[in-house]
Amino acid sequence: MTQKIVILGTGGTIAGRSSRLGDNVGYTAAQVNVGDLVSCVPALGGYSLETRQIAQIDSKDMGHAVWQALLQACDSALSRDDVSGVVITHGTDTIEETAWFLHSVLHASKPVVLTCAMRPASALMPDGPQNLADAVAVAATPGLTGVVVVCAGRVHGAHDVRKVHPYRLDPFSSGDQGALGDVAEGRLRLVRNPVTPIGNTALVQHICTTNPETWPWVEVVLSHAGAQGQVVSLLVNAGVSGLVVACTGNGTCHEALEAALQKAGLAGVQILRASRCDEGVVVPLPSVPRWPIVEISASKARVTLMLELMKL
């Protein structure tokens, strides 16, 4: 049986165009169909590919409805015997959140590879075609499992990847852990294995059958110099279900914000802490607030808390 790679398009810069040739910043994202993106990459000619347009958006506008559709499409593709892996074209702005969402619920016994671009398709030297070719090569790698992000020749795990630069062609970092590996001449070279996929079949079914507008409302609040607690009170009064605190340094937060969060917790709002620092992990201290802390970014922690609230 010929093995296929399913490519799901969601838009992003990789599908962007500008009216001015070579304009790498004044473009409009999500203009090119995923089938057309694939047809422009000669290196993909040796693969059996199946394309499907899930959405056509700038990833800054990524929402739960698109996540639901992506989850359904990935779950369906991974269950097929004739599919060896899935590739998702995506914008860079929220790719780490989508990767973490999929990692947290999918039983990814085959590779799910998200890829992107920092230059639009209309650029003088677009980076999307090479990233797409690399992503397909990774998705076709026998024995690979889990959700990864491929960009600029590097392969990042869903747990560690963060966007750390707004313009360069290699905008992602995996922090202290480092990238999982790289892609050289169409071959994946791993230096460490991806984190084992979490997988939750019951949660997948729940997410796929629940109106995305009813998913738990979780927001991120930032602790900073001069922080005030009113924003927390406003969110609680508006009906927020959970709050993630992007804490300073070693998991601490401003005293005014902490007092408001204490009240929010007593009102039934679930709270998680994450550090604002891009690298390292928090070392627990008795003087730090007792809310659970996670070793992922605040944006990913929001996804984690939302999924935890779905299980309640």
C-alpha cells in the first residue's frame, strides 16, 4: 500500500502575498491555497500527497473553531492505514500553541508536523518551499511519533518550542533543551527523541463534538512593575473560568496582583502559574504563591488549563 502524507492548510505567512515584489513585512497572510503551495515545490514530486484546506487565516487570529477542525482532520488522518504522517501549514505567531494543543490531546502514533514561513510566497527568496519540503520529509520518517514544528532546517518538540524573534528566518528556540534535531538533504537527524504524546481519546471526542464557543474561558494576566489587581476582578466578574499568571522570575507576582488572584481563587477560578522567562524552570520556594506552576510558556499554559477544565 502506497503511504500518503496528508497536508492540512491553515493560512499564515507561508501562504501570504504582497502587491510589491520582495516585500517581506507589508504582505497579506493566507492568500495561497495549500494545493498551490505544494505544486510549487518540485522536491515533493516523489511523495504521495493529499491536501486539504482547513482554514485560511493569519495565525494571530487563530481560534478554537479552527483548532477543533484541525483536531478532527488529524485524528481522522492518523487512523488511516494508508497515511504515514500529517503536515500542517501554519503562521508562526501561534504555531507553538496549536502544536501544544494537538500534542496534549492527540494519540499521535505517527508524526504530526507543523511548518511555516517568515517570508510570504511572493518574496524574492521565500523560505516556505524549503520548510514545506523539510516538513514532508520529517512526516515520512518511519517510526517517528508525536507533534513537532519544523522551520529553517530545525525540528522542535511541541513542549519546548517558542517563537523568540519577530523577523529572522529561524525565529524559534527550544530553550535549554535545544532542538530535537535537524533536516539535511531531506533526511531527519535526531539528537533526542520527542516528548511522548499525551493522547486522550475521550477528550478528543469531547472536543470534536462540543461547540468551540462554549469551551472554558481562560485568560493570561501578566505580573509586572506597577501591576494592579483590577484586571483580575474585571475578568472574574465577566465570568472567566481560569487564569494563567505570567510570573516574574522564579514564579513570583506583584503583591497587588497576588491579592486579587487570591480572591479569584476563593471565587472558584482555577489558577496556574508560568514564568515570563524564556529559559530555565522555576525552583519552588515556600514564599511563592501555592498555585500550581507549569514548565511551559504562559500561552501554552492557557491551553493546558482550558483542557483541564474540560475534563472537570
